[in-house]
Amino acid sequence: MSAPSSYRNWPILLVLSLVSLPLMIMCLYSVIDAFTDTGPGTLLPARVTLEHFRFLWEPVAEGRGSIWTATANTFIFAATSALVVTMVSLTAGYALSRLNFPARGFFLAGLIVLHAFPTITLIIAIFLILQMLGLYDTLIGVIVVKTALELPLGIWIMKGFYDTVPWEIEMAGVQDGASRAAVWWHLVLPQVQPGLMALILFSFLSGWSEYILPQVLAPGSEAQVLSTYLNSLILDDTKADFNLFKAVGLFYAAPVVVIYLFFQKHLMNIYGGGTKG
Amino acid sequence: MQLDLIDFTKRFGNTTVIENMSLSVHSGEMIALLGPSGCGKSTTLFAICGIHRIDEGRLLFGGTDVAHLPSQSRNVGVVFQNYALYPHMTVAENIAFPLKVQKMNRIDREKLVRKYAALVHIEALLERRPAQLSGGQQQRVALARALVRQPDFLLLDEPLANLDAKLRLEMRSEIRRLQQETGLTAILVTHDQVEAMSMCDRIALMNGGRIVQYDTPTAMYAAPEDQFVAGFLGNPPISFLSGKGLGLAAPGVTQYGIRPEAFGPQFGEGVSGRITFVETQGREDLFDVQLPTGEILRSIQPAGSGITPGTTVDWGLAHDQLLRFDQDGTRL
């Protein structure tokens, strides 16, 4: 967009700025409070300090786990579930888009229902199942649950991408002598690559920001992730340290911001769908 | 290699699309599967290359039954209507793909790619991607990719449908040249009778899931088996009349077929009517002549006659070129 036309949009910009002002202020104060000694209820920042970031090199309190364990857990949690979701969606989406197998219609309908289903209502059942399996309060348990809940969306998105790949490409590949699997790997996958990229980022971010599942299914400190770590900061103490809370919050949000900055274009694909040669 | 399709039947669900169809293609011959859309010509093509399963019947490649072999083991090269090039690969990679699947080594692969790129005149485009090519160039790449694995048969599914008029003419002779140079047995699927007649040794004209007539273009044009064949071949099309307006009558004949070149002043007089429409085609003019009975006869004449709509003319018929049909539409 050229400069003059963006000026012409000023009434829209003004309205949007006003509406998002509260959010902007909150974000701004997260940053200000993390680096200064601004007390709760005051607006003017006081002394500039880095001491709220002490959690990076020492435990914030006695018996509290290190932030690095929580970060590693969060990363394992988000990366594993993103990887599994992507791999299963890549194959399941292809099957649903292209192969004629028994009960295909049932699976398609089930996918939409599950996608729209408020999965949180299943939490008690999931809790019981995990306990029976001995996976309660383990990272792997939460990963399994998160992956399962994330799959319907992932499969649906990948199916949409596969649907845009012309049949003729596959027919041509088969005629050229390649097996169905080779056709999928060499000819179809490159066409859905934007979807693959978007899905892996999307599910990673979704895992990174997940709070309810780890909170309910893995409340112990062993499997603590950043969101539950953050929660525990203001839960236990009678006198909550909000500056520390905001500093950890910034630390927690930083990777998300970085991912958005670098992969914006790929993430937008998930809404666009489809490929152009 | 000789191709024989024997008693081929294809069903989709409960609908039988093609029933007991038989077709033989001699080695080195190029034939057309011609017919209106929905006649089953593409279905037949896809059954031959293995994309559609053959429900009943046999398919012989050089005498060996391949009906139950998957596409991959049939060694058939196919050119699709929209070319189906692989968009993420360069032209060279596209052509090399069938060889790569065969695990041929790089040096032999490159040699063959070069050879076939030269054959279809696209040596200069090898590093480009399909999106950077024109329709005609994409078509050539598709041809090279189909030919590079030295297939037993070349199948072409409406290969010229997506090209503009000028390119279509060029590719028509180009495809025929390639087929003759390589000596391949080829099957062309098309709905365009001009394409079929100009490119192929024989035409199998299909309608409603069966072959109505299978003959050389000349024989089919001169001696169509029935009214459908007569009406499908020829441009401008043939006119069908009851014979009353022509002053003709013969036992059993209900319809006369008169091609536009069989009616005109060069054949004397005898049929008079009023010119209702003149279409100038440059070298020739096409006239619609309305007879007193209301029926329309078409005539094609060299341009420059100066005859305008509204004129009454008295022209003659070439009686030896008349086609006579009985009430079932069969030619007598």
C-alpha cells in the first residue's frame, strides 16, 4: 500500500487504534513493569532494574523448580505435539482427500464434529483415563492428550490443502511409473508444503500457549510448563510479585513474538489455503 | 505394438458406461477416439492406461493381457488435457521424472532428457519452471515426458483443447510428426472431428458408450454407417432432408444427407430455394438455402459469387454423393 492511500484510511485507523488502546497499554506496561520497580496501582515507572529477571539464573523461591526445566518441558511439549500432529495430519489428510476407504464419510463427519466439540468437557474422562494408564502427572500424558485434541483441526486443514492439488498430477505420476507412495512424497507433498509449514507453526504455538491441560493433568513440578509455572508464581504467595510475574511473562511470550515475526507469511497460508505454481 | 481391447465393460456404481466394446490398434498406427462429450472416450483411454479399472473384458498389449496390471507396469505414456506438469520441478526435472523412478543413473538420464527435449524443440527451456512457459511449450514438455521412457503406447487426452487456434494447428502437425518419427502406436481422444481426421490413420467414432464406426477418415466421411456418423463428421455439417423438397423418393429411404459440397450451381439445376444466410469464410462462402418446404440445405462455394441473402437460386445436387438413410438412421 502506498503512503497516500494509507493516510486516506485515517478514520479507520483512528477507530482501530482507539479500540485496541487498552491492549496496547497492557502490553506496554508488561514491558515497563518487567524492567522497572513500578508498584501495583502506580503509572509512573520508578527505578530501572534487571533484578526481576533473576529467575533466569536462580530459583525464585525455595523449593521452586528452575525456569529452564519449565522452558525445556514447554519446548518438548509444544515441539512433540506439533510434530506428531503434523505427521498424522499429513497422512490422514491425504487419505481423506484422495483415497476411497470404508467409512470415509463417517470419518469426515466425525472430524467436523470433533473440531467443533468443546473438548474441555472431556477433561474429567481424560483425567480418569490418564490415571488408569499411569500417565497422570507426566509430560508424555499431556502430550498425548494435546496431540489428540489438536488432530481434528490439523487433519481438516491438510485435507483442504490436498483438495487443491489437481488429480492429474497424481495420474501423471502413476503413469510415469511411480508408486502411490512415491507420488505422494515426490509430487504431492511439495504442493502442500505451505500448509505443512503453517500447520507445524500453528500447532507449535498452540502447544506453547496451552494452559488448561498441563494445569489439570500434570500439576506436579516435574512436568511443569511455563504457563503453569507462571500461574504458580501468583498462586502460592500471599504477597504476589507482579514485576517478577511480568518479567516471566515477557520471557514466555518472546518466542511467540519471534515466530510470528519470522513466519507471518507461512502462518497466513492456513487461512488462505491452496497453492500457486 | 498391437493393442487389443476385447469385450471391455466399465461401470461406475450401477451405471454401465461402456458395454462389451472391442477395439484393435495396429502397431505404429495412430487412431482417434472421437465422440461427443460423455460418450465414454476418456473412460476408455483411462482404462487403457490403468487409471480406471477394467470391470470386464481383456486388454492385450502385444498379445499379453495387462487388464489386471497396475498403471505403473503398463509402460504407457499419457499426455493429459491440462498437461499435468509438476509445478515445483524444472522442465528438465519434469522430463527426467519417469527415468528417476526407474532409478536410471544421472548421466544416462541427462542424455535422454536432452535427446527428447531436442525432439520436441524445447532445448532452450530446460531450466525453466512450468509456470514460466506458454501453453504450447507446456504441451511439448508433457509430450517429452510421455516419450522419454520409450513407452509401448502414447495416449493423448484432448491434447489440443487448451491451446489457441493458431497453436492448435501447429501442435496438430507436431504431434503427428512425433508419432511418425518415433513409430509409436498412439491413441488420441478428442471431440473435434477436424483434429481426428487430420491427425489419425483411423477413427473410432463413439456414441453412448459404444463404437459406432471404426474406419479411415476418408472412408468414414464418404461412407458413414449411419446418420450419427454422417452428422458428426464434416465441417460445415451435412444437411438432412426428407426428400420431398428435393423431388426425390426411393423405397425405404426416409432421410437424405447432403453435404454442402454436393449442392451448388456446378451440378446444374433442379432444386430451387431462397438464400437465407451467407457466411464468408475467406476462401469460401457458406450459403443456407431454404427450400419451399421450409427445409434448409447448405452449400459451400468459392468466394466472390456476389450472391446476397434474399436471392432465389436454382442449383443442382451431386447425385453420386447423396447419402440415403432408412427410418432407423442406417445408411442404405
